[in-house]
Amino acid sequence: MRNPEKYYRQYVGIMAGKHKFIYINAFCDDPPPSYWKKQLVVVYDGGTCYWNVIYDTVSGEFSYLQINGPG
């Protein structure tokens, strides 16, 4: 997953109690699916073109990185 700036990214706010997280969903489809600004893009397999991670807004750390399997 090199050059994350080359991926389209979707952001979803998550609250767990009073703790805030941001779910980041990323994909490299170009052009992106027509619905990508309204709903999450979910793909099974697809390789490193599809990944997601959770960002902790308090600690500034990323966790639960998931990269899709082979395409």
C-alpha cells in the first residue's frame, strides 16, 4: 500500500462510548464507482487496491489495518 494519496478515501466517524475514531476505507478504482460518495465501496478480494484502517483521534494511532486478498 504505497502512496496512499493515490487512493480514493471514504471517512466514517465512529463513537465508542465517548471515544472518537475514524474509519478509513480506501480503493484505487479509477474512475471510482458512481455511488462512492454516498455509500461505502465494499469489495471482496481485489488485492492491495482495497484497504481500510481505524484512526484513533485521541492517540493519533492507526489500528486494524485490513488489506484485501489476492485479486
